[in-house]
Amino acid sequence: MTKLSVNINKIATLRNSRGGNNPDLVKVALDCEQFGAQGITVHPRPDERHIRYQDTFDLKAVIQTEFNIEGNCREQKFIDLVLANQPAQVTLVPDALGQITSNHGWDTIKEQAYLKKMVAVFKNAGIRVSIFVDPVIEMVEGALATGTDRIELYTEAYASGYHDDREKAIAPYLAAAKKANELGLGLNAGHDLDLHNLKYFAQQIPNLLEVSIGHALISDALYLGLENTIQLYLRQLD
């Protein structure tokens, strides 16, 4: 079964909007685990507009499932944060400063030498590494040369095209996934996956190890409740 890692950035956004500690980010993470999530994802950014750097230390101290820290490894503070917390997985994302949300994968050909160096930093510390990539065969092949353990397919294009023509939307992801399997790369996915498009994606993509879902899941939880929502997402992956 594909694992569900819940991205709790939006919980931190809500907390920060009022100050104080309501909702309690750590309690939400623990509740997500109790409700069936197999991992917790955070994506700290330099402006700390949602996840604060201290949050990662607080979460690391209590999380029992897989802890996944996403972010831009061009920021030394991010590198230091990951190495200090030793998560199960670090996902390298090429975000620019001030970017609202992730919107593209790495160019694993042009950035290959740099990524190879960064992957080695984290792997030498015993941390599994995943690289955020677009569903392009050449980018998957380039990722292999970096030494990464996994790739995470950036699924915004799939989500955008799903309702118009889901077979067309899934096609490049299926090709990329098959190439990743062929090369021995582990496969994750994330961005704009939701209760409408997740089941088809999980059914079609071979050997999908993990999906990281935040915005849609937290938005659904406003209507459906957090426990019920996590269970609904898990059913899409079963």
C-alpha cells in the first residue's frame, strides 16, 4: 500500500495567523498518526510563514512514523536543520525565496553536479533522499546520476488536467514512473493530489511508495473532520 504522509504546513499557517499555539501543531501531528497517517511532512521556508524551524525539533522529538522534511538545500540553514533533526527522509525542492508554493522540479541535468554533492551530504548522515522532479524521462534519468534514493513526481499538471482527460493527464507520469522503476529509483508523488484524483493516480502508477498531501487534505478536514478525512485518503490508496 502506498504510504500517506500528511503535510501539516497549513496547520502552522492557521496557528501563526493568530499567534499563540492554537492549533497545537505537535498535537495535530500526533493525532494524524493516531488516525492512520504513515508519515508527517513539513516544508520550512526562510520566512517561517508556516513551519518554524523550532517546529521541526519539537516534531522530531515525538513523531513515531516517518518524518519528511522538504525544502531548498541552497539554504544553509535548511541543511543544518535537516542534519540536526535526522528525519527519515529529506525531499529536496528547488523553491525560490518568497515562493508561495512549489511549482517545478529540479533540472537534474543542469544541476546534476550540485545535486550529487547535496545528496551525498544527507546520505552520509544516514538520511534517505528524495528529489522533486517533473514527469520528464530525462529528468528521471538525470536524478539517477545524483545518487538519490527516490524521486518525488510533481503532480500539479496531472491534477490540473485530470477532469478534462485523466488518461492524457496521467500519461507522462506513467512513463516517468516506469523509467524510475527500471532504474531502481524509489517513487514518491505530491502536489494538488486530492480525494477526486488520488485513487486513479495510485492505481495507475506502479510501485508508488508514498504521497505527501497537505493543502487539499487540511481543506477537506474543515468539512469532514481530520480523522475522517485521513481515513478517506487512505481508502483512495488501498
